[in-house]
Amino acid sequence: MRTKKPIDKKQVAPELSAAEVEKILKKIGKAIKAKRKQQSSLDNFAYEVNISRSALARYEAGGDMLLSSFIKVLYGLKINPDDFLKEIK
């Protein structure tokens, strides 16, 4: 029977504190809300991108979201993800 070599675990990126993550999510939510308001109402936009109204409101308030939901929102806003992320720095 072979023994496995232990994996050398190196930290690739520094850990973010919960406060830092929350700050980034709020910034993303604020940017999504501002862009969505230029285009549509909350109800209409949620319907158009197939996300519940309550989930979209939560995202705009800085709530965590799935990457698939993030992509739906950005494509619904007709925004390239790279461009959006550059804007929120």
C-alpha cells in the first residue's frame, strides 16, 4: 500500500475579515442598485433576470449571492463583469 505525501498547504491569498467582506458586498450592492434604477424597477428587473424580488433587494442591500446570480444581474444590466469589477474598486 502506498502512502500519500502530505500536501504542502500554502496560503495563496490573505484572509479577509468579515467586516472587509461586508464592506465589499455593500459596495457591489450599491453599484448594482444604482445601475438597475437607471434601467428598470426592482420588480421588473427581478422578473427579467429570473431572480426573486426579495433576493434582488437583498443583493442590492449588500447581501451575499451566488456567482450565477451575480452573472444574471450583470448580464441583465448589460455590463461586462470585468468592467463592473473595475468600477467598484
